[in-house]
Amino acid sequence: MNRERTIPGPGQESVWDYPRPPRLEDSPKHIQIVFNGVVIADTHQAKRVLETSHPPVYYLPPADINPDSLIASAQASWCEWKGRAGYYTVAVGDRQAPNAAWFYPEPTPAFESIKDYVAFYPHLMEACYVDGEQVQPQPGNFYGGWITSDIVGPFKGASGTWGW
């Protein structure tokens, strides 16, 4: 896997310019998530986490997500920067995506503003959009980054990139 940084063009960001530890910032972009033909989330109030070698992860306020589409899961994980994460199964009609969304009920102080905000794995959704552009999922099944035309890599997550 090529680890050489892609030079960003006008209006683009390189994930290799993102910080470590990660940074949290407000995003004015229009975020939409579709599952089983239904828009389950729609917001202009998202926050995004930026971390070296990763495309942004968008966290959405619970008020802008259809609460009937989220079912609490027993799944949990730990992030060295944000703390303990809980998970949701996304369900609409006859379809479910187990552990397809996560949140931080008690995030670390640096990430307090994403308390209970929800992030979604784009590869498990029908479609995720940033300002009308359908995102591409970050490679692999572990990370939940959203790739758009204004983000360049290479991106961690594909085979051979775990040591980055």
C-alpha cells in the first residue's frame, strides 16, 4: 500500500495534514443518511473528528436523527482519545444493520461536545451524503471515515495499513 501523501488540490484537504491526537470541530455541511430507502438523519449541526491518515468521521446530534431507527446494542469499544463508545443497531422496516452506529455517553473532556452524538459506518448504510455528495466509506471495516472529493489520502484502513 502506497503511504505517500497525495498533494491536495484547490479546496481539498489531505488527511496527512490532520492532527494526532485528533481534533474535533463543528461542521456547517449538510449531512444526510439513508437506510432502507428512508432518510434517517438530516442535519447542518454535525461535528467532525479529524485524525492523521483518516477521513473525517461525522457525529450527528440526536435531535436530527429519527430515534425509531436506532436500537441500543450491547456492543462497546474503547478509543484512547474519546473514551468508551456504545453502539446502535440501525433498523428501518424489515432491514437491520447491527452495530452500524456509535456514540460516546461519557466522552473525555476534549470531546465533551460530542456527548451522545451519533456516528454511522457509511459502508453499512444505503447512502451517506455531505452537501449532496455521496460519500465513499473509509477502506476496511474497522474505521468509520467518510471520503468525499475534497478529502485526499492515502487512507488508513485498507490491507497493509494497520502499522501506519
